[in-house]
Amino acid sequence: MSAPRTRAALAALALLAGCAGPRPAVPPDAKVTPPADWRTVPEHPGPGLAATWWDSFGDPDLTRIVTAALADNDDVRIAAARVEELMGQAAFARAQRLPELDGTVVYQRDRSINPARGLPQVENVTEPVLAFSFDADLFGRLRAADAAARATLLGSRAAQADVRLLVAATAARDWFTLRSLDARLATLRQTLDARDQTLRLVRRRVSVGYAAQLDLAQAEAEYRATEQQIPATELAIRRTEDALSILLGRNPGAIERGGPALEATPPPAPAALPSSLLRRRPDIVEAEERVVAADRALDASRAAFMPDLRLSGDWGHVTSTILDNHPVDVFTIGASILAPILDAGRLKAQQDAAAARRDQAAFAYRKAALEAFGQVEDALAATQRLHEQLASLQAQESALERTLQIASARYRSGYAPFLDQLDAQRNLLSVQLAIAQARADELNAYVTLFQALGGGWDKSLLEGEPPKASASRT
């Protein structure tokens, strides 16, 4: 190429590059700065969080429930299928950068008149052809699209891990809630039996003139007040069982209990720095990969301003009966350059839109990180405060049990009114029900903490083989 033509080509490239303008930078306000430490520090921190964090509660039934949920939950299957879909899309984007080779075979049979002899002749032509094409991708348009598809795939794997974490945490919370309701129902039935004995005692005392009708009416009212709570609790159990059954991928129905009571105990809170959260929370990593994908898509939109060089060629092997079946090789080789000249601002508009999408993804990443920091802070505080609340309730229960014993003895001896015993019974029941709820709340606070810390997941797991979608029921 002559010097004037070379200078003209370089000037054209500079003009096209200038049309794209400077690359838009990520907004500085989207930067994430983790806190140095948590406001609430565990008094006795435990080891790092394991991937099977539910085992740390020491409840075999919980392990059974969570394992079943991860195996058969439909949201888990949907997330796995989504990963497989994006694996296909990423493979397609990668294949766009590779040469394309197509093969065809043409067979043609013609019957005509030989002009030299004036006789009919038959010609059989066979032509296998190989066609080749390749986009040189001089300015990285396809390379950027491939990187964007790869980041989108990694984001979907992080989203799959987040779905699995959510399902495991929901199954654990539903299980603890169910066992808390079981404990509530057992307390109510036990209290109802005690109320029935008290009612019988008051009836005998009224019949012999040792108690007033008011005592009998109060005893019966207290019996009914306890009785009416049982159907509501049984309904709550039924609804929780149905919700947990659906989470397990089953029809609504009863949930098998392994033991008579809740066996789980709160494990020690794991130690983790806030900065580690950025790679241990799958939802944060998903948001990060969305930023990467949007940034690579921006690169692809900028590369669209530049010329596109495409190489092509074909080769054929022609065999004809007219040529006495002597084969003839034919081929063509060519190259084409396509460059935008006038597009009414379409490419610039696409670049601006791509930059705006990248900025949205960056701020979404910052939002996800800040929310994650807040969730861990709240969960750490909840584990401590709920433990303190449970200890206070248990101490109150002991005091109320002594109060009830004294009030009952004084009533039987005629030294105290029946109302003192009723108040003690009522207060004791209230505290016992509160303890059942507080135990579940404390355990659920640890579940929330483990979920907020990422559930033992790490960004390095993105490169591994993701769990596959399963269509079978176990």
C-alpha cells in the first residue's frame, strides 16, 4: 500500500475511534469500603463456617430436612437449569471467535444436445465444496462479547449458590418454627391437664362449702382460655408442615419428627471479617459478575465503531462426465472490511446505554454489599440479645414455678384467695410459651447469621462444576 493510502487508512481509523469517545469510567460513588470490624463481636467465636453449616446445630432431623430440600426443591432445580442455559450461551459466544467451516455436495444431471454432433448427451456433475469464513475481530468486539457471556455465566453460578443457601436457611427456619410450635402445643396440653385438675378441685371445694361460686367460674374461664389456644396452635402446625413440604418438593402433608423435642443447640458464632464477605456472599459475587458482564458489553459496543475484517474462501472439486470424469479443483479467497460511516447516532446511543447499564450494575453491587454488612450486624446482635432474653425467661420460669407452688399451697390451706393461684398459673403459662418461641428465635437468629455470612461458600467455587438440575424425585 502506498504512503498516501496508508495515511488515509490510519486517519479513517482515528476518526472512527474518535466517534466512540473516551471510555466512560465507573462512578467513584459506587466504590465499596468494608467496615474494619463488626459492632457486635462474638464472645466465644467458633471456627470458620462450613458448607454444611446446619450440621453444627447437632440435630440429625435438621440435617435430614435440609439435605432433602437441597435435593428436591424446585427453585434449586430452576437455578441449576438456568446455569446450564447460560453455559450454552457462553459456549456460543466463544464459538463466534473461531473459524467456521461448512461443507456441501452438489450433484447435477443435465440432458442436452451436443451442438457439434447434433446428438443428445447426458452430463453428470459432482462438486463437493468446503466454505471457510473467519471474523478476525481486530478490535476485540467478539472477545468482549465472549468475556461478557463468561461473566454472566459465573454470575448465574453465584445466583445458584445463593438459591441453595436461601432454600437451606428457609428449611432450617421452618423446621425450628415447627418444633417450637410442637413445644407450644405440648405445653398447652400439659397446662390444660393441670387446669382440669384445678377445676375438679374447685368443684369439690364448692360442693362442700369451702369455696365460692366465683372461684369455680374463674377456674372454668381459665380452663377455657387455655383450651382455645390449642386449635390455633394445631392450625399453625398444619400450615408450617404444608409450607415445609412444598419447600421439600412434595405435596402438602405431615412432616416426620425424629424425636419428641427440639434437639438443636446454638453453635458458636463463626469469626469472619467484613472484608471477607465480598467473596463469601454469593449474592455479592453475583452482583460483581454483573458489573463485569456489563463492562465487557460496553467494550463490545465501543468496538462496534471500528472496522470489521472478515476472511472467507471456498474450495471445490468438480467432476463431470463431459470432462471424462477428470476432476477440476476450483477455489476462491477473499476478505471484506465493513466499517460504519453514517448510522444516525445508533452506535453512540448503544454505547451510552451500555455505559448506563454498567453504572446501574456498579451501584447494585454497592447496594448488595452494604445490605450484607447490615444483615451480619443485625444477626450478630440478635444472637446475643436473644440468648440474654432466653436466659431471663428461664430464670423467670423458675421463680414463677415457686410462686405457683406457694400460691397453690396457701389456697388449699385457706390462707390465700384462689385468684393468687390463677395469676401464678397464667403467668407461668405465658412465660413457658415465650420460652418455646425464644428458643426458636435464637436458633433462627443463628440460621440468619450463617446465611448472612454466606453459608460457607467462597468465590473460588465458581470455577468448579456446578450442581446439575435433576428431574427425579427421591
